[in-house]
Amino acid sequence: MSDAAVRRLQRLARRLLELGVWLSEGRGALPEMADACRDAYYSALHLLAATGGEGACAVQGWRRRSFRPDALPRVAERLLVEGQEATSLLPESPEAQDLIGALERLRDAAAARAGAVR
């Protein structure tokens, strides 16, 4: 796996961890998003492991962050784009497809939540 792909996947996993911690703390009562975020996080780590990257390095440097609930659809969309960019550097694999599917579920959960709030 290229160094660029590893760095992108590690950054993506770190961002998913930061969002997942915030969601799991009950902010905004978003259990569907928390589940989707956790699935995407584990998919990113699994893809790193399957391609020889270090998943443990992904969580180094993470920090507690806050997210504005109204910005969650944009955050989820950005994470999907980052996942697509990272997986584009890799050969096709079931692990890469799992990650993109999990990120799409996260985006859809964020969009559904935003629609319910409006």
C-alpha cells in the first residue's frame, strides 16, 4: 500500500474516532449516526490491517472535538469523500467496498437526522 493511502486511511480513522466519541457521549441523541460511525471506523481499521497498514497509528494524535449538530451532514459527506479518495489509491477489495458502504450509511443517517430536525 502506498504511504499516501496509509496516511489518508489513518487520518480518516482518526476523524471517525473523534466523531464517534462525540456521538457516543450522547450529544444530540443520534444513535443511528453513532452506529454508522462505529461501523465506518472499524471498516477503516480493517482495511488498514488487510493492506498492511498500521491501524494503531491511526488513533495516535486524536483529540476530543465538538461538532455542531447542524453541520453533521457536511461532516459525514466530507468523510465519505475522504474515504473515496483514500480507497482510490488502492486496488479494489471487499474491505474498501465495506468502508465506502459504511461511510455512505453514515452520510445517510446524518442526512435523515437533518431532515427530521427541520
